[in-house]
Amino acid sequence: MDQNVVVLSFAEESKAYQALSELKALALQQKVQLINAAVVSRDRNGTVSVKDGASDGADATGPLAGTLIGALVGLLAGPLGVLLGSASGALIGSTIAIDKAKDRLSVLEQMMDAMPNGSTMLIATVGEYAQEVINGMVQKLDGSVMRRPLAVVQAEVDAQNEAQAAAAKEARRVLRGKQTEEWREKLDDWKDDLGEGLEKLKARIEHAFSSDKKSGS
């Protein structure tokens, strides 16, 4: 069985939801293994947002936090996705746009190419016995399929997260180095000026969250 990440893209949002339903059914029939999935939209401005999700073929929406799909969608919906989307958009209209899209070395860039503005996608981590199963389902829904090995996508997601952490650390170092001694002393004081008020705010939020959970149960 091949472990893949698939991006199933559709012009109509309803078809992405139908694809999720059919993918769950295929998983229950043991024709594919469904690990995680998310219905994701990319609006006309290129903004990526999650619409729905599922785990392990379950009917209910599954948590995506801590999963590869959750991390992947987080990257595509964040600043990296904006950057990659802008780079992709800059190619549109040029005579080499199609060739450039095909030749990109980054899997994440290729995924952004497979998510044109105004489309809705089903992004899923799956185990596949035969690619024809998902390909046939998507063809019936008049969509497109992009698949990449799970290990390759995981490696890129991990690398991007490490790069972002390193960039944040370097940014803090540079900012700290730009501070004069006078401002550095003030900033040390400002770190704690929220103090008790912030702790009370956090406690109220936690209390409200707990009350909502109890009322919903």
C-alpha cells in the first residue's frame, strides 16, 4: 500500500464535500485507507481556509491539530501560502507559466499550483492499493488529482516548520540587537506589565470555555 497526500481540486464547493463523503465510503469498503482529510477553499483573493475535516474514515469531523494535514493546511493558509500564491500568480500570463509550474522543485509550491483561486479542495492523507480508485472518483466529479508521497510532504512540512522557528529566533536576535540600552531596560519592564490582569483574563476565558463545554454536553 502506498502512503500518499492527495489534493483533489474542484470548481464547485459541493463537489469537494461529495468527494469527502465518497472517500469515507471507500475507506469503509476498505478500498482505500483514509488517515486524515480536510475540505479547504481558496477564495478569489487567494486566502486559504478550512471548511471541514475527517479522521480515519469516521463520519464526524475529526481533529486536524497535530496531524500532517493540519500542519500542511496551516502552512498553506499562513504567510508561506501567501508567499507561494503570490509567486504562482506572478507567472500567470507569462509564456513560461505552465513550464515553470511543472518544473518547481517544492512540493508545497506544486500544491499551491493545484489550488487555483476560487477553487475548493479535498486534501487527504491516504493509503492506496491502486490509484485508479481515487482517480475514478475524482474524474466522475469533474475534478483534478495531485498526489505526492506522504514521506516527501512530511519532510517538506518539517523543514518549513524548522525554517520558520529559525527565522523567528533570528528575528528576535536582530531586534534585540537594535535596541538601545535605554529601551532594553524599558522592554524588560514591559514584559511583566500585564501581570495580574492577563492572568485574570486567561482565567475568565478558561471558565467560559468550561461552561460552554458543560452546557453542550
